[in-house]
Amino acid sequence: MKFVLAFCFSLAMISAGAVQADAAAGQSAYAAKGCIGCHGAGGVSAVAANPTLKGQSADYVSKNLTDFRSGARQNPIMNAMAAGLSDADIRNIADYIGSLK
């Protein structure tokens, strides 16, 4: 029984590690994937038409990027931008934005 519990705990820890976001990687992806061009350095947009992301939660950013990528949320620019993001990119960018206070 102890072996089974230890095995299940190990699997849970491995799984948790597989989905962990990385804010530093997210900051790099935010710049490399072009987010910074519209949403500004540090998530603060200089253009009123482009939303400031600073202050948004990681969950909010993740859901919206996922919805843009799938087409569940429509915006021609964001649909095209999100199409090139992997699940890891989305998690990392969301974690980066969520870390901005």
C-alpha cells in the first residue's frame, strides 16, 4: 500500500511539474512572439486601442489566449498572434503577465 501511495504521489508531482509556468520564459516569449509590440513593455500599452495587460491575472490571460487560438474569441489580430503559441507559451506568458503588479 505504501508503494502505491508513493507511486501516485510521484506521478502527481511529475504531472504538476509538466504544467508549471515560468515567468522568465514568459517574459522572453512576450517579446519574441510580438506581444510587446501592441501591449507594451511590462504589459502597459501606450496606445488606447490596445489593452494594457498589467494587472490581469494569469488565469484571465491564459483563458483569453487559449480562446483566441481556438477561435472561441474573435479578433483578427489576436487570432493570428495566438495561433503561433504553444500551450507552454500560453502558460508562460500568462504567468509573466500575472506576475506584473
